Amino acid sequence: MMHGRLGLRRRMALTAVLASGVALLVVLLFVQRPLHTRALEREREARLAEARLMARVVADALVSGVDSDHLDPEIDAAARDVKARVTIIEPDGRVVADSAVSGADLAALPNHSNRPEIRQAFAAGWGTSVRFSATVHRKLLYCAVRIESGGKVVGVSRVSAPLTDIEAQGTELLQAVGLALLMAFAITAALSALLASSLVGPLHRIMDTARRLGAGDLSARIPLERRDELGELARIVNEAADELQSRMTELDRTHARTDAILAAMEEGVLAVDHKGHVVLANTVLRRSFDLVDPVGRHYLEAVRQSEVGTVIEAVLASGERRTAEVEVPSRRRVFALTGVPFPAGDNAPHGAVLTFHDITERRRLDRVRRDFVANASHELRTPLTSVRGFVEALEDGAASDPTLSARFLGKIHAHADRMTALVEDLLELSRIESGDREPVFERVPPMEVVDDVVASLSAIAQRKGITLAKRDHGVSDIVTDVERMRRILENLVDNAVKYTQEGGRVELEASPREGGGVVITVRDNGPGIAADHLPRLFERFYRVDKARSRELGGTGLGLAIVRHLAESIGASVDVTSELERGSTFTVHIPAGQTVRAEGA
């Protein structure tokens, strides 16, 4: 991070410095030639002024005919004052005085009438040229002025100076300009670095905040108060973050509501996209089908049920509602499926959403109803058929035979009693299941109920030669419905007495229940029940030995009534048995019920 910041600052400063340096260099290149030209012009003007001055000085001398021996020393003195070479040329081009040469050398100088500056001076009054001097062996600037006296041209005054002096002046001026530009460059570089620092700090605060927002920290904001473009950018980013946070909060609320709705639903929900990949599966569905991380996987991998795939493919292909039923043998459940199109955004093909309604209990109840109707019809048909047969026999003449009529009437009476018992048991079972009468809980000693049951059934047991015993293991009072508890025990003891052989034993035992309450067992040493019958023993009309049950007057509803009575008071009942060793029915009665008056 720090390297990035330093790099950005350096790049910004370096860019500004390079731009300033290039600009200053261009300025220097453009200024160099004008400076040189300006220096040359100034030197030319100065030398022309000196030449005019010398022309005035020597004009009278040339008119009076002064010779070179007298004029040359004056020119030498004047040249020393102006620090330049001074030459006086007559109209015919002969040099009469020159500060650079004297005597014989002066006389040996060539005619100057063809010199450019001399020709210009004679023609136009003044002239200049720059060229190499064969006399002094240097490149010189020549400035010539025509000498006139009384309207007559009497010669030319020429002043020359070496270009090195001019170039030195130009160099000094250029150095001064360059120094000024260098100082400006240094100031620009310092200001660029300061400006880069002032921009990089806020810019990196903006970048850090944007990075935090991108990482999911929607509380990040840019702490920047500026009134420039960076401040405006910070304000825009902060407003965007506020809007994003608001939308994400609302989206989270929506998701939470959706999750709560899906979690509260009793139906399973499965949603797939147009490619069949799972996008949603609620908790009920995952639990019902034992799904592990189904989201993102194809439905064929997640839900291995052909009926589910058939509904999904039908909805994806047609875009219409589809229904079906699926049975999950491994879970022993049956579901009603409803599939509808699942809309997708951005013009994408629709997916499918399926609801799984658990109809296992409904199917079981339907089966129970069918079995109940079939069993009740069967149980009633047998005695009715017998009664009809005996009635027809009596109508056919048996009524005239006192012995036969008495026997047939006895049979009819027995079957009527059987049908009455069956109807009463059916009504009793119906009342218990419908909840027409709420249980009435009261505090009671369990052994008091056991004593009543033993007393009411002892006569029946004695007639069969069966010992009916009871045992108390120190149980305390419980809160329960006394009447329902008595009927539970009466049904169990009555069954035990009926199916136990003569000379057998039936025992009631009351023991304290772990966690409070009481456990009452009804144990006999009768023929016992095979293990494959035990799971269905409490079903309606289920009989282990149908012939013997009917012979003993059983309706097949006693144990079903026992189970429903136990459930109505919060108790439970179970059975263990071994063939030829007897059976044990155990009733678990809790203690923690609320005492209330009957009819409350």
C-alpha cells in the first residue's frame, strides 16, 4: 500500500516537473536566437553611433586635406576610448587612418571601396556587415557611416568590433535568462510535489474507502471535506454507499422474511434455474430428503427421485403448472408435488419451483379408514349373517320346537350382545378421538385404582381358576384422570384373564417412574404373542388369533381404546411378550398434570 502511494505521488510530481522542464527548455530554445539577434542589434547601433561621432570628428580634417601621419594618431586615441577598431576611408576607397595598423602597414592596406559596408555607406549613408578580417584575423562587425561636409561626401568612418564580445554579451544574457528559468523550474518542481501530496492523500482516502466498500464493509465512508472536484467525488461515493447500504439492509430484511416464511412452512420448497441447478431448498425439504448442501448442484445430484425430475422437466419445457405424487421409501414418506414456473431476470429462461406437501399421514388415515370400514363391516357381517340364519330357521319351523327355538334364540342373543359391544366400543373410540370430553385430572393414589380393578375382575378370574395378584413398590400420589386410568387397567387385566389358561396367574405391579409418576405393569403367564404381531397389536380390529378372539367375545378394539385413552392423559403403553411365557403390558403415567374440575 505504501509503495503504491509513494509511486503515485512520485508519478504526479515527476509528470509535473517533466512538463515544466520541457516547457522551460522550449522557452530557452526559442529565446536563445532572439537574444543573440537583440545583442547584435544593440552592438550594431552602438557602433554606428560611434562611427557617426568619429565622422564628425574627422570631417573637417578630411576637408582640409590632413595627411595620414597626422590623422592616424588621433584615430588610434579615439579607438582606445571606444575600445574598437576605427578606420577612415576616403571616397576613392583608400584607407587614410586605421587604429589597427600604422605607417607602412597602413599604406599597404588594400583599397576598401569594394567592402559591403563601404558601398552601403556611400550609397545610403550607412552600412553594416559581418565578416572575417584579413588584417586582424578575426570575425568582426563592421559599421560604416558616410562623412559629409558642406553637402559633399569626403569619406567614410567605419567602426568595427570583434563578434566574441557580442557573443559574450549574448551568452551572459542567455545565462541570466537560463538562471531565471532554472529558478522557476525549481519553484515549479517544489509546488508540483506539494500539489501532488495534497491530492494523493485525499485520493487514497477515497481509494481506501472504495476498497472497503468492495470488500463488503458498507459502513465505510470518506472523511473528506473539500469544495473541489475531489470533495464532490467523495460526496458522490458516500451517497452511493448510503444508497447501497440502504438497499442491502432492505435486501437482508427481505431475505430474513423469506427465510422465516420458508422455515415456518410445513411444505418443502425446491427452486431450480433454467439449467436445473438448485437455487433454493428450505429446511423442511433438506430434512425430508436428507439433502446436504444442495444449492448450486444439479437437481439430479441433489434429489434422486425420478418423479421430481419428471415434474421439473415438464415445468421447464412447458412453463405450466404440473402436479404429481412421489413416495420416498427410504424415509417412508409420501409427498404431493406442485411445480410452477420460476421467473428469472434479464430475459433469461424461466426456472421451476416445486412445493412438497407431506401427505403421509393423510394416506395413512385414508388407509386406516378403509381398513376400519372393511373391518367394521366384516365384524358386523358375521353376527348379522348368523342372526339372519337363525331367524330364517325359526321362520322355517324351528320356532315350534321348544328346544331348537330356545337354542337359536340364545345364539341370536349372544350375537346381538356381540354387536352391541362392538358398537359401544366403536362409539367409545370415536368419543376419545374426537375429544368430546376433556380428561379431568385429580390427585389420586395409584394403588387405590389398582385395588378397584382387582376387586371388579377378581370374580371372573376365580371362575377361570386364575390367580389375580397385585404388588406395590411404594408409589406416591399422581395427578391423572382416574376414570380413564381405571378403564385402561380394566381392559388390560380383562384381556390377560381371557387369554391366560386355567390355573394361570395375572399380576398388577405399581412402581415409581423415573422423573415422577408411576409405571403400572400387567403381567400374565399365558400363551404369549409372537414378535411379528407386536408392532400392530394396538391397531383397530387387529387380532393375533381371530377365531379365539371372537370365541371369547373380543371386538378387536380393546387395545386400540387402551392406546387412545393413554394418549389422552399424557401416558403411554407398550408390550413385551414371549411365546409360551406370557406377556407384559406396561403403562407409563406421568405425574406433572394440571388439576382442574370436570367440565372446565
